[in-house]
Amino acid sequence: MSMHTDYAVFGISWRKLVVIPLAVLLFGGCVIPRHRAVVNETPPAVGAKVTQHFPVSLYRLAHGDILEFIYLTLPSVSGKPYQLQVKDQIDIEFDMHPQLNRTVRVRPDGEISIPRKKDVKVAGMTADQVSQMLRKRYSDILKDPEITVTVREFNTKLDEIQKAIATAPYGQARIVTIRPDGHLSAPLIEDLAAAGRTVPELNRAVNATYSKIVPEMRVSVLLREVVGNLVFVDGEVFQPGVFNVKGPITLQHALAKAGGTKDTAEPRSVLVISRMPDGKFFTRKADLTNMTSHSDFMLQRNDLVYVPKSVIARADIWVQQNISRLLLFQGWNVGLQSDLGRVTVR
């Protein structure tokens, strides 16, 4: 066989080897068109349970999260005399004038009604202080009046809250859900902002509010279920988009929801971008090749996971866009020399 024939045979063979990959690159493409959209998932009937591995102290609450308030009554001996509160009931007894005796309840305005006199304010006063005040009030119509004030019912707010939580299906506790406006409602307290706070921060705020109303009450706030969580996944994954997941999610789980990484991905330089409370962005780099179930970490709400292209994938695209198409357009032919291992242009 002549040299010309050998050259032709090898030329045809190399043409096939070159044209077929180029056709795959041109028509198949290294860059697969992607349609970014919200991935709709059917959430489970209940929220994701919070396990012992969930970083409760770091997690920022959001609307839809479910909390449990455990109410604890801590009766203790106080060194200060008891001060009357709204709805407390007292007995007023007049020595030598029993027809004036009364059993009255402190009204919401802090006052009580007494016979033959105008209403008087007693909220915040002790029983002895009320007795002394009434003696002065009646001194103009009674001679040396002896008036005894006895507290019959007290701590009515504590009783009310105990009744409210006792009728709940969870016993001495209350299940509370954060509303869409980021607030929550609890017995005897006004709406309290919860979204954006951690559980310890909310626990302190709740107890500070209750201490002004019921000093003997302590509340333990527990996070039972995390409901809402948005995660953004983009880059070299098969199904990029915004995932509305129900519950906490790790980096590897988020990538799995996005269909996994492509062959063109660089797994050692995955970026996780988080938005901090002050509006600034915080970026972390993750190496999937060395990641295990123990080193995997939880994503925060609205985190962006970006999987970059590998160096080889970027080089392939550059060759496709800048060399291969240009040579084919000019009618050039790309061949390879197997003995030298390099590219020749004829």
C-alpha cells in the first residue's frame, strides 16, 4: 500500500474521530439550556420535625414555624407585701357597723365601690394601705372607724392563664404558630414579633412580657416544626431553580433536589451565599469531594447555592466558541497526529 493511500486512510479515520465530537459539541452543546423557575413541590401534611441535630439557637424564625410554649408556675415567698391587682377580690369589714361590710372586686380601672363614698383606687396598694385609706375616708361620718381589709382572691391573672393552658390539648402548654405578619399570639399578652428572632431571643422577650403581668410565671419556648424555607440552586446542576421546601435542608439535600451536579461541575468550589440581617452577603465555599454526612451543614433561609463550571468545561466552551466554529466556517480541517500527540491543521 502506498504512502498516499495510507495517508488517505488515516486522514479519513481522523476526520471521523474529529467530526463526530465536533458535531456533538455543536448540536448537543456543552451548555444545556436551562429554564429557571420555582420548583413546585407538594408539602407534607405536617412540618418537618426539629431533631437534636438542628441548630435551634442559630435558626431565625419565620412565618409558619410552629412553637410550643410550656408554662411553669414558680410560687415563692416574696419579701414584699402583696399589692392588689385588677380582678382581685377583697372583703371590707366595719367593726361596730356590719351593715357597711362589702365584698368587692377590683375593676379594670383599678378602683372599687364603697358605701356612702365615691369610688377609690386600690390597685397597686397593699391590704393595710387600703385599710388606712378607708379609715381616713370614713372618719368624717364614723367615730374612730375600725376597718379591716382581707384579700379573698388574688393572682387572678395567674389563675386565668392556668385555666387557659389547662384546657389546651397539650396540658400545661400552648402550641403557637407564627402568623404571616411575623407575629404570634399568646394568652394575656399582646401580639409579639417573632419572625427574624432566634428561639433564645424569643424566649427572653416572652418572659420579659409575662413578668410584667404575672411575675410567678415562667415560659419555656420550644421549636417544634420548621415549615417555610426557600433555597436557590443554580449553576452546573440538572434542575436549577427556587425550591420551596418544608423544613430545614442541608447543602447536599438541596443539590439532590436540583437533580445533582453535572459532569461539567467543579465540586470543590461550590459557593453558598447567605444574606445577613444587616443586608450584607456572606459567602462560604464547600468542597463536595471531601464532604460527609457529618461535615454537611444546614442552609439558611433564602440561601443561594451556586455550582461553578470546571476548568475543563470552560476550556471546552472556549474551544467550541472561538476555534472549532471558526475553522469549520473557513473550511479548515482539524486532524490529529497519533504519533506526536498534537493537533495539526491542514
